[in-house]
Amino acid sequence: RVLFRDGTELYGDVVMPFFGLSPSVEFMLGSGVDIERGLLVDPALRTTTEGIYAAGDVCQIWSDAERRYRFYYGWKNVRAMGDLAARNITGSSDPWVPAQDEKLHISGDGKIQSPFWEYA
């Protein structure tokens, strides 16, 4: 159980706080690639600069369904991004599909906020 100062309670089998997720994008400053909290990419992992792709937890992928950029963390996702970026660099234009972990499913109430990332 998580009890907030305002009296709100959340119940779950496990509570796992995540914090400090701040991608290192300093190496791309001045490159021409658009950056928010991460490198901005389209669903094919193309950055806003022609010929440059990005993969991994350093990039924010555009979600047509949510109409915003979002991060996808975890080994399965970043590995899948590497595979997708390689395919697309070599001529495909396949879109991003988030990987699902068969053993761990994470959900939240959508109210988590941080200056570095957000959960929605």
C-alpha cells in the first residue's frame, strides 16, 4: 500500500519506485537533432536530421495514438529498437512496436511526474 500526504491510497502486489532516469544526450547537443528529454525520433527511429537514427533509452519515440513523444525502457525494448534501427537504416521503414515482458507487467495511475520523465 502507498499512502500519499493527501490521504490517497494505492494498492498493489508490489510497489517499485523508479527515479533518476535521465538520458545522456549532451553528446548530441549542437548536432541539429531535436532534443527534449531524449533524442526525438519518429516511429521508424529516424531523428529530425536526415540520415541519423537513434535507438535505446536515449530516444523519445513519437506515438501517433498518444500524440506525443515517449520513452520505452527495459532490455527487451532497447534490444528491439536496435534491431528495428538496423532494418530501417538498410532500407525498411518498419514502425516501432513496444516489446512486452511475459513475466513482469508494470502499470500505474498516470499521475507520476518528474522534471526528468513522466509516467502516463
